Amino acid sequence: TVTMEEIRQTAMLAAQKAQAVLENSHRASEAAENGKEAVQQTIDGMNRINGQMKIISDSVIKLSEQNRSVGEITASVNDIADQSNLLAVNAAIEAAKAGEHGRGFTVVAQEIRSLAEQSKKATAQVKEILNEIQKGMNTAVAATEQGIIAVENGNNLARQSGEMIEILSETVNDAAQSVIQISTSNQQQMSGMDQIVPAMENIKQASEQNVTGVRQTQSAAHNLNDLGQKLKAVIDKFKL
């Protein structure tokens, strides 16, 4: 009975451990589900960022095209200023030839030349500004392209993580099912043990009763043997 009780205690301990493993499996499964949701949210966020990066990239490209258009206009203005300056110089020469009659025209030619020079300076400044803007736009385009690549890489990593978590979740669920089967088997064993222990106790009691009966039988046989010996001795006396 002691041995059966030890087996019963071992089965109970195994059942408790199986229950603990099952609870851990449930927690791991919940963690895996939360992980999958987090990965999906990360992928969604990456996709939104990717969309915004593409919008920014398209906007910067359009601005760059507009910047080039402004540069072309500035170049045209600069050409006009050069031509105006050349015309003003020629007009001043012709006015000088005209003498007193060309003084008024000389003043106008000088004003045109001054305006042309101011236009050239302004267009030069605009050109410098446009060059700086273009450099910034090129940097922005490169940054957005790198950002798009980084987002795509992040998406790939997130998808791979999601696949690994999915595999982990399936493994945990399989383990949980195995633990449930083990727990059920242990419960059945426990139930069987609960039935075996009383049966073994009954067998023990019956065995003890049998031992007592055997001892009584042995005692009776011994007594009968003694009685037989005594009877034999009496019979032997009568024979003499």
C-alpha cells in the first residue's frame, strides 16, 4: 500500500506539473498572439510611412523641376540683361557722336545700362539661391529614397518576425494540446489509483485474515498430531 501511495503521489505531482506547463503554454500562446498583432501594427505603420515618404519624394521632385524652370527663366533674364547692357553701350556711343542733341539719349542709355547691371546682379543672386535649393532638394530626394529602402527592409524584417511568431504560436499550441492529453491521462491514472488503493487495502486485509487462518490451521494440525502421537502411545501399551 505504501508503494501504491507513492505512485499516487508521483502521479499527482506529474499532474500538477502538467497543469503548470499548460498554463505556461496558454501564456506563451497569448504572448505570441500579441506579438503577431504588434508585428502587423508595425507593418501597417511602415506602409503608412512608406506612403508618406513617396509623397514627399514626388513633391520634392516636382519642386526640383519647378526650380529648374525658374533657373531657365533666370538665365533668360540674364541674357536679356546682357543684351540690354550691350544696346546701352552702343546707344551711348551713338549719343556721343550726336553731340549736344544726344545728351538726353545718353542719360536714358545710362539708366538702361544701370538697370541691366542690377538685373544681372539680381539674377546672379537668384541663381546662387536656386543652386542651394537644388542641392537641398537633391539631398532630400536621396534621403527619401534611402528612407523608402529602409522602410521596405523594415517591412521584410517585420514579415519574417511575423512568420517566426506564427510558427512559434503553432508549436506552442501543439505543445498545449500534448499537455492536455498528458493531463487527461494523468487524471485517468489518478482515478485508477484512487480505486486501486482501497482494493489493495482490501487485499491486504484479506491476506492478513488468510495468514491468521493458516496459522490457526497449522496450530490445529499440530494439536491433532500431538493427539495422534498420544493415541499411538496408548495403543502401543495395550499391545504389550
